[in-house]
Amino acid sequence: MVHRLSFFLIWGAVVWAVEAARPAYILSDPEAKVIVKVTDAADQKKYGGQLVASMNTTRAAQAINATGKMRIRDERGKPKDVGVVFRSAKLENTLVSVYSTVHETLTITVSPGLPTLYKLQPVKGEAVLLKGAQAMKAFSGSDFWLADLGLEFLHWPTQAVRERRLRRGELCSVLVSQPAKVVPGGYSKIISWVDEDSLGIVRAEAFDAKGKLLKVFTPNDFQKINGQWTLKEMEMRNEQTFTRTLIQFDFKKEKKN
């Protein structure tokens, strides 16, 4: 079950300890007695805009540091472990998150009103700065793309809430996100189930350029660190290659003076 606390996540890696400003359509009908199936296109767009705006304005309350590992299973089921270090901090209105492995370091910079920037620094070679569809590439050989870790889909122009339904015991808004342009090898849409209490993603399904299901994201385990619920384990499963990546974090607790 998703904890009933306010949280937001970078595909589950970070959970915020701030009160999420829930969208107006949820506040007006918190138990989904009136707004259930959303069939009107204008309402879908309006509610989708409200939901994404709330998710994008939720920010980290404090810095988060963690070590962990990515367990990558190939199409034959053979596992490979890759160590990962995660850091996240808020600098004024900008959120900076860093993922580091033995292969490369990814720095994701999210600022209000600006495109998300992805700086990829390989262990050997020069750093590259990516944005938008350029970030649809694997991070350190895993099933997670750079764009996945940066929640790039929340900045796509088309956002629509299609319905409200239970998922894993929580009332969720079903959000359908579509990019301005579908690029070869990229996503055509992402369907996510967003917990209406916390605005956290309970499940997300990503579809390829031809509209076929490509990947499924699920958060698996939580841990309370310094008073905030933090996602300890998340999984990305590729339904076409039959590979999967599990990221497990060991979050560091701050010492009290």
C-alpha cells in the first residue's frame, strides 16, 4: 500500500515531506462520487493540467543521500549488480538529483518553467548535455532511461485524466501523457496511476512509438527516513525484451546533534 503521506518521486527515487497541493477536481470530489469516468475531452485536459501542475510544484523538503544497487536481469534472467549512489537537493527553486555508477554520472536539473536538463558524464570522455527526447536512452545499461529518472513525461504538452479508480488500495487518477512528437525508439504515451492523497505514482506504463506496451514501472518498498517516507525499492520491467531492473536504496539517516 502507498503510504498516506504527501510525496512525489523521480520514478520512485525520492519522496518529499511537503504537503502536496491537490488539484481542484480532487478537492471538490475527494471520494470520486461524481467525477469517475472522464469522457469530455475538455475536462480530461483541464484535470490533467491541474494534476501535472500540482505534481510539478511539489518539491523536496530536505537533501536526500543514498547508496544502493541496480540489479539488472537480461532476457535470459541472468542478474548483474551495479552499485549506485544517489543525491538530491533543492537549490532555491531548482531541484538537482545525481545518480552515479562506475560507468557514468547523471545529473538531472529541474527548474520551474524550463526544460529538464540531463548532464551525462561518462567515466572516460566528455560530458554531454541532453534534454527532451534526447534523454530517451538507457542509464548504465539498465531498463531505466534518463528521461524516466527525470519524469520527463510530466513536461509533455498533452496531459489528460481519463478516470479515477482504485489501484493497490488507493484512489488514483489515471493520467495519460503524450509528447508533442513521437520519435523513433521513443515513447508515444505514458499511462500513470497517481495516488490522489500523496500525488505519488503507484504504477506507470510506457508505450513505444508504435503504441505497444514497452515498459512498466512499479514502486515496491518504502522506508521512513528523518520523518519522511522514502521509496526504498523500485522496478522497471521491459515487456518486449523481457529484461528488468530493480533499484534498491539504502538511505542515510541524519545524525542528531
